[in-house]
Amino acid sequence: MARNKQKTWQVYFDLNVPRKDQPRRRRPGKEYPIHQAFFWGGAEWRIPAVYACAQGLVADFVRRVPVGRIREFADRHGLRPDEDRYDFTREKRMRLESENPLTFDFSPTLLLNGRHLHSSRGHGICWNPLPGCHDPDDLPLLEHYGLDPSDGWFIWRYNFPWKTKHKPPIRSLAVYMEAARVSLPGPHITVQGEGGSFPFTDPDGTAHTLTVREYARETLPRGTFRDKDFLYPDHCVTLGYTVEPPLPRSAFHLMDCSEGDRPRRVHRPAPWEPEQALSAAVCVLNTEPDVLEKAQIGVIGSADGPAAVFVASPQNAAKPVRHDVSSLYFETSETLEWLMVFQKLPCGPIKIKLL
């Protein structure tokens, strides 16, 4: 969320994103104090206000986290403010993300006069009260809403475009909030080929068995990566397996424990350039079963070269076998270690009447 350093409190439909080239032509939104407090997902929430703008509504969502929970989490994992979490393994990062009390993702939908308004954009700021973990420029936001800076806070701001040509009257207003799934790391399995079976227990305590049905070493087609500066790894393993009793695709997948090989520079780098990409991890996108049976590949770039390679694992709703793709390597090893990943909803949805 862009910080508002103005003396007067003003909220715009563009979420107060700084504009360097041109001034805003729209007026700020009219504030409607809400002061709605509720408990959801094990935390105290507040919706302090909504703002009616020419283009739609803007709403602020506030989640409180007691400082004791934050300190206990940091001490348990030995975290420091200056620590770079990219040095952690992907399993460690996933575990930290799932256990961090300041982390929570959700999707809000407003119900204005009985009609749904979907968000088109959102931003957020996190206030961590521990020393060295917060930005003093965020204090005005806490002060405006009367939030105690000795506690932890996460504040989201979303905008919701009108569905009508003109601004409608606000006769009634409610919000429907859905939590996003959280990725939970599970057991490791080592796979060499087809036929292996691995019993495991899901987070709800149900016993399952994973059986490897397909194991294919693959090479990506030539020309997959059109980057003249870097040589990309192009070998991977596609693992086909079944789970009994079945788990929804949205609730379980396998992930390569290794992040694979980083792309290498084709030409000798300049003294200020690294020989390898600084953070070129291969990320497998585990698609829903109705996606076509072809892997989809994409690359996100950065100033230091490729930042991430995305491989979407192919699925077919007509087949019980699900597929996951390993990280990319210049040469795959005989065995790969895989991590079971569970996606679990932290809580059910909630509907809150605002006006």
C-alpha cells in the first residue's frame, strides 16, 4: 500500500499509488466509518472504513496479531531482521510462510444493495512491532485508525469498481471473505522409477497411499528459452502417481526438494555480473485437472537475468493419474527426493454486515 504522507487523510480509488508525471484528476473518496470488529481464522479483525469514489468503493481490512505470537515465532525459528530468507531451502521457506502469524491471504467480495462487487486491485502493509522490523512511515495509517503500534498489524486496501454507469446509493453493504489455502510441507519420498508405494497421513489424520505409476525423464524442446545471455537447464522428470483414498488436486501435490540448476551466462560476465543467475528457481505450477495435457513453461526476468522458471504440470480429468514436474537440471540424477505438499484452508468463509 502506498504511504500517505499528506496532512489530511485522503483515499483514492487507485489505492494512493504515487503519481510522478500527472496529478490526480479524481477527487478522494468519501469516508464511511464502519468500525466493524469480528473474529475470524483465529485472529481479531477490523473493517474501520470504506470510501466511496467516482469509480467504485475502497475498503480497508485490518488484522491484529499480538506481539507475543510474533516474538515466539521469531525466537522459535531463530529469525533476525537482516536475514535473507532466500538462503533457506524451499521447504524451510514454506514452513515459515505457513507458521508466520503475520501471514494470511484472503479474497473479499462486497455485497452492495444485494449485488456482488469484485475487487480489481489490492495492496497491503505489514506492521511488525519488533525492533528493526517496521517502517516508521506507516505510523500515520496506524494512528488514523487508532491501532496500537506495540501490536502487529496487517492492513489490506482493496478497490471494488461499480457495476453501474453512475455511482449508486449505498442502501446496504456487506462483505464476504474467503481464505486462501496454505501450503504445508509434509514427508519426503525418494523416487527412482515406477512402482514405489508410500503411505502417508494428511493434516486431518487420514491415512493415504501414494503409488508411482509413471516416471519419465524428459528434455524440453529446443527454443523453449529465447534468451541469448543465459544457458538454461532443460532436463526434468515427470512423475505420474495415484493417491488412495484420493485427495483433491487443489489439496495435494509433490514438489522437487531441490530448486534445480541455475541458468548460466553464455558469455564471460563483466566484473560486476554473476556467472549464474542470482535466483533462478524452477517453480512447478500444479494445475487443476481440467487443464490440457501439455506442460506450459514461462520465465520471469530480472536485472540479473532470469528470476524464475515456471513449469505447469499437465493434467487430464479423464485419467486418475496426476502428474508433477521436477525442477530443471542440466543433467538429472538417478534418484530425486520429493516433498509432499498439502494445501489446507485455515478457516471457512465469513460474511459480515457493514451498513
